[in-house]
Amino acid sequence: MSTKAERTTKYIIETVAPIFNKYGYVGTSMSHLTEATGLTKGAIYGNFENKEALALSAFEYNRAKLLEKFDALLGIEGTAAGKLESLINFFKQYDVFTMSMGGCPILNIGVDAQFNNPLLAAACKETIYELEGKIALVLENGVKAGEIKIPVPPLQFAKQLYTMLQGGVAMATMTRDRKYLVNTAAYLNHLFQKEIKT
């Protein structure tokens, strides 16, 4: 059973994670945090060393949600192509999935932290590499099983695939037009059907 302090820490992280993601590290004010949590500044920082530690914990919380979803999509029964199609189709609704997080944590935090929070920027970069690695493993297994063929090594292909998906996320976010997500997924599904599946 968790202690009161552990429950408070968990509550703070879950409550402020979408705020940091939406407003960024610099843009998130103490009034944002106290208003959302209903706690005083002292109560919040009684659980965290400083704002940077809290922002990192908030990103880690959103990151865990994203990794869990990727694992579920890429861990389904079936072929490598089926797993990748599952991931691609998920991105048609990616904006809906990340809404409760305050938007895409990779895009929001990755851009926001680039020049003002090296720890957050590094955590985001590591998450990107981890996501790409998960995709590459599925690709590698699919090639070995003879289910798919790709013109480049699996990790290189995974990086390009994720770049296209994340590009759709960026464009949909900036224009507030989800057709970027839907059209990117449709194109990638077409590519898989015509050129990747054996």
C-alpha cells in the first residue's frame, strides 16, 4: 500500500503532465500548477526538488503512456505487416489519443525543451530512439520471416517511417487539420500493400 506522500506525488505528476506538455517548460507557470493541483507551491516542491525535476517526471509519465500504446499495437498476434498496419492506423487517431496529455509529448516537449532544458530534450530524444527501435524490431522479424521486404536496413526504415508519422502529427498540430494524419496513414498503408508486403 502506498504512503500519503507517494499518493500525493503521483497525483501531482498525473495532474501537471498535460500542463507541462501543453504550455512547455518555460511557459508553465507556478500559478498553472497550483491552480490545477489545488496545492500550494510549498506542497508541490515538497515532493520535487525543483521545476526541472517536476517537468521531467511529467514527461516520463506521458512517455510511459506512449510506450505502452506502442507495445500494445506492435505486440498484437499476427504478421509484422499486420503489426505495422496497426501502428499506422493508430496514427489516424493519434491526436485523439494524445488529447488528454495536452498534445503529442514528442512534438511539444521535443521542440520546447531543445534550447532551454537539456535534460528534458535528452529524455525526448531517448524516447524517439526507443520508439524507432520497437518499429525496427518488428521490421527485422518480418524480413527474417519473409513476410516483408524493405530496401534498407530495418532501423533506417523505422526511422523514416516514424519521421513520416511524426511529420503528419506536426502538420496536423500546426494547421489544426487532422487530414494530415489521415492522409499520411493512408499513403503509408498503400506503400505497405504495394511495396513492402511479400
